[in-house]
Amino acid sequence: MIDPVGSHGVAFNDDCSRGIVEEFLDDPTNLVSSDCLADPDRRSSQVPLSALSIPFLRRSKNIADSYKYIPILVLMLMFMRSIMRGIRRVWKKFKGTWIKRSSTEWGLHRRFELASWIFMLCSFGLGIGLEHFRSQLSQLPAYWNASALPAEARWVLMIPMMLILVLPAVVIPSFKLWKFNKNVFKRTYYLFQALVSTAMAAFMVYSNMLFIWVR
């Protein structure tokens, strides 16, 4: 039998091909019906050439499920820290104990904050985008069997490359600010941001997510 829309792993593509295999295995001596192979509606489940092959879709599914919560937690921490910093600044100015930062430190701080927000917001967008397309795979079994996503996911899969480019703007200022500040909490925060961002970027490299979008 020849499946006109078959591919690697054809026996598991849909109910038609699975039914043929199961019917044969139940009784190999009987003639198996192949009428369903000619059903034109089955072409709708075929993976088009424009689909994006995603090797990590299955391999790192459990890790990816955990990864999507990390940007949310870090963004919440950054938001709370910004509020606390604003309250502390207003209070110190009111008391007259506010010490203005040097131009060098202020410049590093602005670059660090901007890069950190861009990195985490893009990471959050990546998690939401991947979850959106992965949720569609229940209606697209052929894509799941081929470890692929629709071509529309290309814009989401460009984000990891952007994050790798932004990473130095997070890590380098964080270590320079670590030297400027003697406050334990500030040092811990800068170190935390650098380590979390680096770990997330390393996960993207491990998951082979950097050049998927150019395929």
C-alpha cells in the first residue's frame, strides 16, 4: 500500500494509517481495506514544505514547560524592585540623604536596566509564542509527528537570536555595577540577573533554537 500523503513514521500519521496497521496486526491473513488512503481530506494533515523542523520540540518538552515560568517570575521581581527603588529614592530625597550617582555609574545602570527589561520581555514573548503554536498541534497531528511548527512561528523563533545579541548588554554592565556598589542586596541582584540571563541563553543554545528561523 502507498500512502499519497505519507512521510517518515507513516504508520502513526493519522487514524487511517494507524487503523490499517492495527487491522493487519490483528489478522495478517485477511485483506486490509485501504480506501481511507484516498480520502482527499487527509491532505489537510500533510506537513507543508514551509513548516519549520524543531528538533527540540520533543527532546526538551519538559524543560521548555518549566522555562516559560522563569521570565514571569523574574519580571515580577524586576517590577517590585523598580517600585521599591522609586519609594526609596523619594524617601531619601525627602530626608535630604540622596546621593547622586556618578555619570559613569548612571550610564551603566541605564544600559543594564534597559537590556534586562528587553531580555526578559522578549523571553516572556518567546514562551507565550511557543506555547501558542504548540497548543495548536493537538489539531495538527502531522506537525507533531514531524516535530515541526507552522511557518507562522518563524517570527517567534527569531527571538532567541535577539536574546543572544542582547545578553552582553546585561552581563557586562551587571559585573561593572557589582564593583561600584558595596550594598549586598544590589550586588546579589546584579549577580542574579547575569546568571539567570546566561542560563536562559545557554538553554536556547542547548535546545538548538538559534538558527531554526532561517531554515
